[in-house]
Amino acid sequence: MERVTLRATDGAEISARVYAPEGSPAGNVVIGGAMGVRQEFYAPFATWLAVQGWRVTTFDYRGSGESAPASLRGFRADLFDWTRDYEAAIDHAHAALPDAPLHLLGHSLGAQLPGLLSNQAKVSGLLSVAAGSGYWRENAPQLKRVIPWFWFVLVPVATRLCGYFPGRKLRKVGDLPAGVILQWRRWCLHPRYSVGAEGELARAAYARARFPVLALSISDDELMTLQGTRSLVSLYENAPRQIERIAPADVALRRIGHFGPFRSEQETRLWPRMADRLRTLSTPQAA
């Protein structure tokens, strides 16, 4: 594993890690992480995937993980900035292997932002894992019961008091720049999520995506529902797209959940299935 520093188009420095295989790579995989999840969480999976022959890149969005400043108070960043960070990771990976496939593996938020990328032409496909639109009425039942308090009370009050969202102290999501959490709030309160909150420019950006989208929907996901996944996938309106439902019993487990797909116990269970889907991702899927 090699640690690298990427530079986004606006000059922001982004911390990333590259996991290279021993032989000639089968292609690139850029892992886009979930909201508030550090790239370190994906290290075991990225290491394993490199052993399977892929050149894997992980990164921390600005203001999070190893890309965070000493204090987030007053730190300026929003989800459009995080999209630029994603673009920087894609550009770096593409430059290393310009003639090889470049797949995105998006976990939750990491499967939502690719619709806004300006360098979509470099992407060969998107494997979405445990991702949905985020619209609060399509959240899983246990989350939907408490999410109004989160969005209408906790987020605005805590963010105003602290100058950022202190998620680590609150044990909610993680520490996030104010611009990120407040924009994400707008998205999650709109039935059409990012496209509804941001308008025609966002809709047109998703519509430009032509890379295949395969969404793995986890049946016991405590955050995302199948309807939420359908809503997200529908935003990629002109892309070949497919949803595959996975239950714990399919991989001989009692539970997977929202974060389970990337835990080490999946090495002989779900990870081989995910690697197989990456190998076939460029093959057009049914809408």
C-alpha cells in the first residue's frame, strides 16, 4: 500500500492510498466511501481486492479522515467539493492505467456522488453497495422513526453551536463540515434527493452517465431500503442499470447490514461475489 496526496481541481489536498497487485493489474477500482467513514475502514477489502489483481484506490473526502484539518470549526466544504475529491481519485487512477477499465465501487454516499462527476467518461462502471437515495421517507423503518429528530433538531442545533457537525461526540455519522451536513440534509428531505434539491443541472449531470450501474441491495440493511436503492438507480436514467438483492442466507450468514459487506468475515463469502461483479461490470445490464 502506498500513501499519496491528490490535488483536486480547486487545489485542495486529498489523502489517498493505492493498493497495487503484484502482477499486471486487471484494471482500476476506486472506492468511494460512505458518509463519515474513513478510508481505513476499506483497507482489508482493498488489500484483498489487490490480491485478486486490481489496482485499488481509496481516499478521504476533504474535512474527513486523513484529509481533515486540525479543527473543522469554520472549515468550508460541501458535497460538490467532495465530488471534486472523487474526481481527483479517478484522474489519478486513470493516469496510471489509461487503457484499462476503471470501476467505481461506491458504498452508500460513494454510489450517490458519481452522477455529479465531470469526468464520467473515464468511468467504466459503478458497483453500488448498500446505497439508496437517502430520502428520509425511504429510510429503513428503525431509522425512519428517529430521523426527523436528527434532521430537524440535532443537526441544525449542533452545527450552529459548533461550526461543524460533531458526530463523533454524538455518536452519529461522524464529524462533518457544516456545508456537507447541511447540504446533505437538504438532499435527504427532498423526495428526489440530490436531483430534487439541486435542480436541473444535477438532473442533467446524472442523465449524462452512460456507464453500467449494478446496485447490490442488502436485505437486512438498517439504513437503506430496496425502494431507496430503486430511487437512487433511477437517477442514472440513461445508464444501463440493474439491482441485485442479497440476503444474509445467500452467503451463509445471520447478518450483513449496511457496513457488513466490507468487514473481514466476508473474505470467503461476499467479497468473491463483489469481485465477480466487478469483472463483468462493463457488460451491459438490463434496465
